[in-house]
Amino acid sequence: MPPLPTPSPIVPARARRKDDARHRRVCDAVRALVAEQGVHVSMDAVAARAGCSKQTLYARYGSRQALMAQVALDGMALARLPAMPTAPTLRPALLAFAQQHLDHLCRPSTIGAARLLTAQAQQFPQEVAELFVGWAGTLQGQLAAWLQQAMRRGLLKHDDPHCAAELLLGMIVGLDFDRQRHLAPHRSAPSERAQWASFAVDSFLRAFAPPCPLP
């Protein structure tokens, strides 16, 4: 099997605001179609569901892969992290990210899409793998860049930022997403997710605490 592509950069065909109504419709259309159809989401189907032309989609996003990456990034709690981590904002920012990420994973549409993609993986291994790399890779890469800024500012100890991002994501999610996928009891209450998010973030910050300065 050929190597999987790296996540596509988001094509800045036009400046898009988060409250762009058309962009919101496109994102909602893509998420709904993935939950219903899995990997085989065409630009024609997205255009029809969003109420626009396929030409408009290509003009705004450049390609299907870039569109999927943009939708993935747009739906991530990562977008709400401050541009530059500081000592006062480091823990609150990571805590908000963790809670929002867990809330996203708890949505029925997210669980439904994950189950469908898992079911399609054996029949369409390349397509499912590419979709995973595009979405999970985008999340890990963006989080790694943010953590790297924190490391450079001395807020976290210097280490591989991509490994740190993967570790943090694993700590945040734990086993709960697998519990949901397998219909097992999980942290369905927001208070339970908030408590776990706090535990995961504080554990991560202790593990990556910068070394104490020498006296």
C-alpha cells in the first residue's frame, strides 16, 4: 500500500470568518454526510446538501482533501486556544480544550461517524486511513505547534512536541471514546467529563513541568 499523505494544508482561497453562514452550511453538510455515508463523500453531494455549486466549493477550498481538513480544524476545540500561551493562560486554555474535545467526541454524530468508518475500514482501507490521517493528523499537528510555543517560552519542558501532543490527546480521551463506540457505560454527564479533563491536564502539566532553576 502506498504511504499515506500528510494532512493537506488549508487553502486560503478567501478569508473566512468563523461566523460565515455559507461556511457553516458546508461544514454541517460534510459532517452529516460522513456520518451517513462514511468515506465516500463527493463534492457534488456536499454542494447539494449545502445549497451551493461544486464550483463554489473548489473556489473556496481548493480540493476535496483541503475541504475535509478545513472542516476537521473548524470543528476542533483547538481553534479556541489562545494564539500565544502564557503562564496565566496555559492551564485554563488546555482545560477548556480538553473539555470541548471530550464534548465533541460525545456527540451522537461523532460516534456514528466513527462506527461507520470502522465498519468500512476493511472494504476501503486506503480511504479510511487517509481520512483518519487528515483529521487526527490535523489535530495533532496544530496542538503540537501550540505546545511547542509553550516549550520555547519555558512554560513546558523541552521535548518532542508531536509526541507531547499525542500523549496529551491520549490522556484526555482515555478509554471513554472506545466505551461509547462499544455501547458501554461512559462519562455522559458534563460534570464527569470536566472532572476527567482536569485530571488529564494536571497530570500532563506535572509530567512536562519545566525544570526548576538552579539556586
